[in-house]
Amino acid sequence: MNTILPVCIAAVLGGCLAEGEPNLSETEGAVQLSNRLSSNRLSSNRLSSNRLSSNRLSSNSLEVMAMMDTDSGRDVLSYIVGCALPIGQDLVAKDSTGVEYTFPGWIGLAPAWATRAPTVSERRWVTACLLSRTNVNGVPVKISMRHDTNLALLTSATERATYTQAEGAFYGDLFAPVPVTYACSNRAWSPLVGTFRACALSPNGIATDCTFTYTGSCTKACGDKTAPFNGCKGLGTTYNEVATIFLTPTQQQGAEQ
């Protein structure tokens, strides 16, 4: 059986956990994550992801089965499960050849999705989580994901002291009949950013480097003018299900050089 770890938690004493080695006793918080979901993989599996909204997350759903036979499908599914379900709640599914995979839950933004179809708010929370953990080429970068009121995104004092630079915010609904993805930025775009957290930045003011719809500066796009941001707008709709990403000062400086 293969275990697909959708998150790489920053441990108190030792960086990221290796695949197959979850050590919950060393984790500082479920919001210190490593983002490595490739924007190409997310885009190529968008239709299958969208269809998941009509059913519960289960191994025998046609939507889950459709994602199981490719590496990219399993990768995206691992992030969906990791964002939606809490620690201790896994999805076990087989591909068409009978190989079994375990997708661990981690953050718990939509735990009831395991037993029923998600609500609109739950879809939006999982979308915010997925978008915030995507980058252009799937390069791992440690991030801190936050929201002021969602208990699943509470942070420790140590985490807040380490990740002090608000990068931007992510929101939308990948699981709606017409999927929408939005990002606003808390810093300026630079052509030198490359693969480093480019999904909140836009070279043309229309789309980010990860093809999300760019809504400009977060202080203008969101009702809450300070990070973590909230009440962010996209094409006339206000989203309260927003994930704000914080980086360390070193990461921020590296991205802007």
C-alpha cells in the first residue's frame, strides 16, 4: 500500500517529514506547510476535481476513481483530502490495477465531506487551501496558511513570529459548476521570482503566473485591509473563505531579488 502525504509539515526540530513518515508528536501546527502542488497538475485535473462536489469523498465514487490512474490525479486528490479532512481521517482508494493508496487528512477544512457532498462554504475553504499551496513547477516552499476565525487555521506564537511577511491571499471555488480561482497580492510582481511562490503575482494585472484570476492588491480587493485578509472580492462575489499565506523575511527577500 502506498501512502500519499499531501503536506510536508515543518517540524519543531527538523524541517519537513519524509514521505511515509508522519510524526505528529513533532509538528508545531497543521498550517505550517510545504507547497509543491504544480499549477499544471491542478489545471489538468480541474474537471475531475470539479465533479467531486456532487458526492462525498469516498473510495468508490466515480470521481475519485477517475483521478486514481495518473500521478497527477493522485497528487491533486492528495491535496484535496489533506485540505478537507482532519488528521486521523484518511481516504483509502485503489487504482484500476488494484494498487492501494492512502491519502491522509491533515487540515480539516471540510471534515463532513467524507460523509456527504460539501456545502458551498466547504468547497470554498478547500479551494483556498489548494490554491494557496500551488506553485508553477511544484517546488517545495514552506508557508504559513492563516485565517482570523477558522479554527482549522489557528497558528502558534512561534509560527507567527517566524512567518511574518504576508505574501497574498487565495480564494474562489474550484468545485462550482463554473470553477473560479482568485489571488490577490501583498507585494509587487518581479520577473525574477521564477518558481518561487508566483501564484499570487501577476505580470499583466489580469492573471497570475499560475493562471489564477488576479484581483490586485489585497488591501483593495478585500474588505479586511490587514493580513490575514477576509471578505475578498472576485467578479462581484465576496468570499469570506480566504487563505492568507505568510513567508519568512528571508523567503520574501529571496523572491524580490
